[in-house]
Amino acid sequence: MLVDKQINDWKEITEHSTKIRDELNEIEKMLDDVNDSNASLSKLRAQVDVLRHIKEKLRSAKNDVDTIQQNVVANCSTGKSHPDWPLVIRKYEALDVLSQDELHNKET
């Protein structure tokens, strides 16, 4: 039974990692699109709006990450060694920093 629980936990981590990674990939594409645009005043305002939307999406992703971390990864003896999980965390952190920097640059 313990092995079955670990297999189910591992599967749950994999499924959630994939879902969160897909969301982060979408956010990354949105950030790339903002960076590719020319910066007239109206476009700059639109970019700031998009960056604020990205921040909201990142907050949602952070909630998902925290929930999975607390409820699954921390309770699964092999959860912390799951190969996808550290990559998801690093990608989230990198996108969060990048979006903050971009928003700061566009607002100043």
C-alpha cells in the first residue's frame, strides 16, 4: 500500500508540474511578446497592462505551486526528488523576477 501511495503522489506531482509548467510557458510567451513591441505611449500603456495581467497570472501560479508543495511534495517521501518539480520552481522564480523588472522598467 505504501508503494501505491508513493506512485499516486508521484503521478500527482507530475500532473501538477505539467499543468503549472504549461501556464508558465504561456506567461513566458506573453513576456516575450511585450518585449518585442515598439514603445509609443499608447503601446507602452498597453504593455504595462499586459505586465500587470502577467503578475496576476504569476500570483495564481504561485498559489498552485505553494498548494502542491505543501499538500503533495512535502508529504511524499520521494516528492522532493521529482525531476520536474525543481524546474517548475526555478522557472516560476525566473519569470517572477523578469516580470517585476519589466514592469518597473515600463513604469519608469
